[in-house]
Amino acid sequence: MRLGYLGVGNMGRPMAGRLLDAGHEVWIHDVREDAMRPLLERQARSADSPKALAEACETVVVSLPTLAVFRRAVTGPDGLLAGGGLKTIVNTCTVGSPFVREMAAVCAEKGVVMIDAPISGGPAGAAAGTLAVMVSGDPVRAAELRPVFECWGPTVVIAGDAPGAAQVMKLTNNILFAVSLVATSEAMVMADRGGIPADAMLQVLNNGTGRNFATMSVFPKAIVPRSFDFGATFEILMKDVDLAIEQGEALGVPMWVCQAARLVLKHGVFAGRGQQDLSRAIEIVEQGTSAG
């Protein structure tokens, strides 16, 4: 299959790479040439704009960081919808249900189908091909694209054919990750202040009832070694948390615990950590405690 990929950053680059591994012809575009270089070295082909990408490919996958960037890349004068030949846009971003409905309606006016396919598993899961892919949209087109989704991971869940249904699923996942990251940071600092080595504490947590993605992946890989290289920023997580709380409250859910986690993360953003790796959330807790 000939596929376009718009946005080859921390998630998009390994996901596009998985498509190359599977033998697909992949065209890419990113505003950063250095982000494209590793894929071009693997025989991906370059388009000089979203419009050019849409002119080369009937199906384009989108992995972009913000709603504003996404909207401009799709609807702008040099955006995807300005290109001829485009039939399907596959959204892998966490953007919330209202935005997906808006973009799906705009695309439909141009005869383009939007398939919503947000993913979960982080950069490591993207590289390993172990992501969970949540899909909603036109069922016929979603079925045709299933081999593409399966390049990214073995877990492909159809959320329904309503635009934005997969976003509710993804935001439910992401808000739990944010809460677990903050709660685990507090718990691990408590253990440290009590004289418990981090490795020993994680061994107990990961074989007990406290196990979660933060204890199993973020802490051993990025926090305990103090490398702080999980691969996603505070700003990216804050976007997801804000969208998740807005979605929950719109559905009549109070979101009390989620609001508490949001306060911790927002403190980090206000303190200038927006572009830092989200694994540095533990430093917020550490700096809020006394040494003794």
C-alpha cells in the first residue's frame, strides 16, 4: 500500500518505520528535516508539504502535537485537503471527540473520510510494534486499514463508527496514566524518604497491587536511572489531561482525582517544564518535600 505519514516525531517516526518494515511504500513530511532523515535513509520518500503528500497518496496518517497544528496541516492553503487524490486521513493523535467531529465534517465536504485511530504505548511501544490502537469511523474503510493498524501493535480495538468514539477510549486510558504517574511519584518519594531503595520498592509494586504502567515502564526505564527520557513532554501530557477532564465533565463525571493530578502537572508547566520529559514529574514531588 502507498501511504503518507504527516509528522514523524517521537511517535510518528517509529510508527512510519513499522510501515516500512511491513513493505509499504511510505511518503513522509515533517517541518524538521532531521526528523525525516532516518526514514529517508530507509527509502521513505519525501513530500515538501502536506498538500504534496496528499497529491502522492490516497491515505495519509497524521501524528501531530497540537490541535492548532493539526487543523492548519489539514485545512490550510497548503494542507492535506488542498491536495488532489486524497481519500482517507487516519488520525493517530489525542485531540478529543469534538475536534474529531469537526475535522471529520470538514473532510467529508471534500469527499475525504477520516478514520480516528489514537494509539497507546509510548515511544517504546511504537518502536517495538506493541501499541494498542483504538479505531472509530467508517467500518468498511477501518476494516480495509486493519493491516496498517496491525503494523503498530497486536491490540486493535474497534470503538464504533461514530466520529470521536475512539477519543473517549484514548482519553480514558491517558487520564489513568497521568494519575498513576503522579501517584507513583509521590509513593516512590515516600519510600525513598523511608530508606527503601527504589529497585526494592519497584519489585514489590510490580508483584503486588500497586503495579501500573509507571511502575513497570516509566520508573525503571527513565526515572530510577535518572535519564528522564521516556519520550513525551509535560505539554503533551497536559493537553491529554485537559481534554480528558473536559470530556469526563461533559459526560457528568466529577473527575476529582484527575483534577488533583492535573494540579501537580500544571505546576510543572508553570515552573517552565513544558518541554521537559514527563518523567521529571517526580522532581516536582521531590522539590516539595523536606530532606528530613
